[in-house]
Amino acid sequence: MSTPWLSNTYLVADDHGIEAVMVDAGGPVEPLLELIERERYELALVLLTHHHHDHVAELDEVLRRHPGTPVLIHALERDLVPAATADLVPGKTLTVGGLTIEPLHTPGHTLGMVSLLFNGTALFTGDVLFDGSIGGVHAPGSTTYADQKASIMETLLTLPPQTVIYPGHTTATTVADELETNPFVRIWSGRDPEGAEPCTAFGKPATLILFGDDYDGGYKAWVRWPDGSDDIVPGSQVSRSAPADASTSGPRA
């Protein structure tokens, strides 16, 4: 896990102890590169969940040490990562030694976000779903709240409850734990009620549906705009007090 971003880089090896796959490359990658050398793995693939800098920052170092390693990312984001060599195609299973890898298209945080299911039991979710939180939809290349919700509720959390989730930031969790304890999921599944607190988000009037803890010690907010549309925004952009005159409140400078 990187110190500045709390983003995770993973190395997954097959049971034969021969071939390995790296998931993202935000760093620090040196401990993983040392592990590859010590265990004499072949680095077969680098798979990128999405293009954001905190997930690709040390990709060049990986390729310097392992030149020619294929780097796969969704076609919708391939142009954003010059070192990518091929497309990561949702629905097209990859086989690396004893590993089977199923790419799942999970847009929301970015258009080409891909989650990766290894051997049906280990799920790498990038910035879609975290332990107790979810990814926002205001980062570069993001799509919509509807996409994010569908990716979580209709794709990721339909997997078996015992599936272990390895998120793009901080600690691991499971499908069962997120269904039970994630506050966003609990509202979506009808287990908890929506909030109705007036607030401002990005300086505009809104209704605060949920103000939840985020992976970095901050907050993630689900807000509803006056037109009825929903949004997931950084908690730092939310003021939990109604504007004096909502009809004239505008964006902050």
C-alpha cells in the first residue's frame, strides 16, 4: 500500500509457484519485485483496474525490471496509459498457469473500470468498492452514480458471500461483510432508511442521503440534487447546513 495515496498494488501467484500476475502498479512495487525475484516467479501479466495515477505510478519501474511483460487495461482507457499493450476484455477469461481471471466491467469511478475475479474466490475491485465505503464519481473519467450503484449491487455483490474483496485502497473485506455493514449498500438494499438533511455540495443546495466514513479517515457523501438526481461526492465538499437562500446559492469560486 502506498503511503501518500493508500492505494494497493497486488501480486497474485498460482499454486504451482511459477507464474504471477500484478494487479495495478501504484507502488511501492519494490517489495513485490523482490518477492518475484526471491521466489523465481515469472511475471506473466500486469492488469490495471483503471488509469488513475495512484494505480499506475510505478508501472514504468515494473517494466524496466520485467521488460516485455504484457500490460492490459480496458480498451476505453488504453489510450490513457501509454505503456499498455493490450485490452482487458470483460467476459473474456484469462488463464495464467493455475490462475483463471475473469474481468468484470464495473464503470462508475471511471468509464473503463474493471474488477478482476481470480479463481472465483478473490475479487480485486479497484476504486469501485472499499471496506465500508464506495468509490466516488467525480474523479477524472468518471461516469454516473447509476453506473456505480449498478456495478456494486448488480455485479460485485451478487458474487458468493465468502468472496474476498481486495480493494484499490486499504483493507480487504468480503461480499458478506459489505452486504451486512456497508452503509451505502444497506440503504440500497432497503435495510436502512435514506437521510433527508439539507446541505450544500460543491456550493449547491442538495439533500444529504448519507454521510459515510471513507477509507482514508475522511468521508464520502451521497447527495440528491433538486432535480432528483443522485451523486457520490467527497465529504470535504459537503457543508451540513442549508444555504441561507437556496434559490440564489451558486457554486463556490
